Amino acid sequence: MIAVLSATHAEAAPLIELAGAVESTETPLRLFTAPPDRPLLIAVSGMGAAAARHACRYLAEQQHVTTIVNMGICGALDPALGPGDLCTVDRAMDADGLSGGAQPPVAPLHLTPWPDLPAFTLGTVTDPVFDVSRREALADCCQLVDMEGWAVADTCRELGIACRMVKGVSDRACSDGRSDLQRHLAPVSRQLAERFLRDRARLETPAGGRLSQLHRFTRIEHTIFSLPLLFAGAWLGAGGMPSVRLLGLVAIVGLGARTFGMAMNRILDRDLDARNPRTAARELPAGRLSLTGAYTVAAAGLGTYLAGCAALGRLCLLLAPVPLIPLAVYTLLKRFTPLCHFGIGICLAMAPLGAFVAGSGQLPLRADILLLGAFTLLWIAGFDMIYAMQDIVSDRRLGVRSIPAALGERGAQLVAGLSHLAAWGLLVQIWRLTGMGPAGGIALTVAAGGFVAAYVPAVPLPMRFFPLSVIAGIAGAAVVLLGRIV
């Protein structure tokens, strides 16, 4: 169930009208219900953080809402924004005290942006901002300002429910702000209502047919995580450029293995996914794909993987079960240990190791490929810790073991940082073993940049996992592929 939360009735009125919503009686806040064919709650909290928190708790605990869309007007601190501009929020902060030069008392919260709207940082304050000095102080840290947004985001985080924000600029938070707000309140609120109703179907029902559904289930494009490392492993095994046939078979094996692993992950996690607001819309918990269909996808991936291994030769076929075990069960680790992130690291580390065997046609493994496998493990495990920071509240509520749930955001970033520092150190050793060519050194520098960017607070968490992790991974593979180029 989705609820739209606005501070005032004037902000909510156009959506109430356009959605044909009817006011409910005997509720502790003004609540409007849209026709039952497309259930929607529209709530009016009242102004201020305390009212917003109370409304969020009521919607989650009494109305069983799983997503709150905070929709309403805001002031613009960025000179490029003006009345009538619609935008979304990807970071929200408690901005009280910034005008005195203090830092926000709580770290900014990262939010999923609204589709196809420019994203900005929102600062929430107790009192309206209509003077130049406060405006300038706030503008150093945020581009938008309101009186409820951060409280909504923080309460949703506490409750483990999803939160999105779509805002319309009513004024520039300056001396003319009060008159601008009154003049633009109605038309901007109507723009917001029209935008919400236009985009709502995209949020609730992903577009596309059966193929699109299977694509969302498998996320085949994420094979890019392992493909460069597969090629690097094959390169080391072959002692140079492998044949086109070998590279093609290695890619097929990697695609089959990842499809199998992803399908098993979704199958085994379907109950947890259904209870986590961020993942509740996935195909299995949302009922858009049957369990039989999911197992069929897993079987297709397994068949592709085994066929590719057989084509690579007897040794690869004999060793084929080794990667299948972690691929099939790594997702269960989160039920038992916060070290689960290293489980997915082991799965991806198998990719370059297996490609090396395919390229060399023999065992044992050499030092260079073992270093590449260790880099792969630490690289993806660190990024998985960062990605899991989105689910700290939900994981703690559900009893899911993860390093962010165990240590908090700051502790998780420390452990992930140590993992990435060790991964980069391994890359340095690989570069030395592969000839220390300048091109490999450039790739080494790019990898370092990818790792460092993952800890920049301004970068949204989902972007840190994709594409920043891909940049660091591809650069790591390029250290091998370009190591001897002068």
C-alpha cells in the first residue's frame, strides 16, 4: 500500500481531487482514500517534524503502508531552481543549526530518487527560511529546504518502510518568499499531483512483457561484474591473447553460472524480500513470477553453465560442481553470520580461477591468478557491504546478519574500506608480476579512483554498488590485460 503524505491540505488538495479520494472519518489525522480498484491513501500531517513523524507511524502501524511518498512544496536554495520546478530528493538532512556554522547532528539519509526528475539534497528546518543570511548558510549543504522531509525519511528508516520524495519549488527562500509561496502553492501542488498520477503506474507495475520480467529477475547485464575478470583469468591461463572460441565459451559459462546463482538467490530469499520494503516489489514476492518459473530460470542457467564447461574440456567439466556449491547456497549465509558478504566474494572469485583453468587446461593455479582471485573476493565483498547499508533497519528488524546491521553505517564503511585497501594492494602485486607496464599503471590508478569514490557521501548508495564497483572491477581486470603494454 502506498500513501502520499503532505504537510497541508492545500498541498494535497489537487491529488485528492484528481484521484477521486474520499475523506475517512474517525482517524487521528486527515486521511483520504482513493477508489478501491487502485488503493491509495493521501494523508495530511500538519506542519513540522513532530507532526510528520506522528503521521508516518500511524500510516505504517495502523494502515500497514509499505511506501510513503512525501509530496509537497519546498524552498529553493540553488539559484538555478525557481518556482514551478519539480525535483526529487536523493539525500535528506536535519539542517537546523547550519545557519550557525554547525554540522548536521545526524548523517544525511540516502533516498531512492523519483523517476526522471533532477535529484537534490533537502535540508529540513524547524522555522521557515525567508532571510538571506539563513539562506546562504543552508545553501552550502543543500539545494532545497522544507519543514518535514528529513523527519519523514528518518521515521521511515526507523520503521523499515520505503520513502520517496517529490517536491515542487514554491519560492527561493528569500525576502519575497512568503508572497511567492502563497502565489505558487496551488499551481505547483497541481503539477505535483499530475506528476504523481502519471508516474504511479511505473512504480507499481514495471513495464514490459515476459522477456522484460525475466530480465528484471535475472539482471543479466550485471554479468559485467565478472566478464572482464573472466577474460583476465583466461588471458593469464593462455599466457596471452586467448582464442575467440575460448573467450566465447568462457562468457557462456559465466552467463550460465550467474543466471543460476541469481535465480537461487531470489528463490531462497523470497520470504525475506517480501518483508523488506526495498525488495518487496521483486518478481517472486510481488507474485509476478511463479516459483516454478524461477526454478525454470535456474535450470536454464545451470544447463548453459554445464554445456559450456563440457565444451571447454574434461577438466573443466570435472571441476564444474565446485563453483555451483557457493552459487547455490551463499545467500543462506546471511541467516547465520555477518561475514555473508565474503560468500558472494567467493562466488565471483571462482570466475577468474575457472577461466584460468579453461585457458591453461591444467592445475595447479599460479601465484598471479590466485592474487586475481583474492582481489575479486575482496573487491566485491567490500562493495556488497556498502550496498547492504541501505537495509540496516530492515535487516535488524528481520534478524538478517550483515556487517552494516552488526556494526552500523560507520563500522561497515570501515570494514569495507579495509577490504578495498587490501584489494588494491593485491592489484599492485599483480601489476608487478605482469610487467609493471604504464598502461597497467593507469588501470591501477582508475581502480583506486573507483574505490575512493565509493566513500564519497554525496554519491547515492545504489550508485556506489553500480556502476562504481563495475569501474573498479573492470580497471582491476585491465591491470592484468594491460600489464605488459609499454
